Amino acid sequence: MASDGTLYFTELASDALKKRSPDGTITTIIRDSRLHWCDAPALADGFIWLPVPQIDRVSLFNSGTSRIAWPIRLYRYGLDAQAK
């Protein structure tokens, strides 16, 4: 959550990064298939870091066969681009 009360979160079903503004408005910031199962975003120094571990693709969930697309990715998105 940003200091202004904006909550940033990922939506696994749509490969998206979204934000909930303090007034309750929810907006999609990014929707991209590269954000598949993007989990545990983190805010730091004007960026949101987006790890993409593909947990649903590990062998435990796929009959013993890993379906992970290597390499594992970590993206960052500058929040300065967002209008306040």
C-alpha cells in the first residue's frame, strides 16, 4: 500500500496489476500475459516490483511435471507514470 492509501494488487485470473484508490475506485494498470501468476508485489522508491514465480506451473500441481517457463522473471513498473 502506498503512503497515500492506494492499494496495489495483482489479479491472477487476468494477469493484471490493479490499484484501489482511497475513494474505492479500482483501475487496471497493466494486463499482460507475462504477469502469469504474478505474486507478492512490493513497493520501493517509486516502483512496484512484480515477481512472476509461476507457482501454478510447478510439478506439484501438474502430475509431477514442471511446466515453468524459464527464466523466472521479475518486472518493475514506475508508478510515476500513474496520474494521481
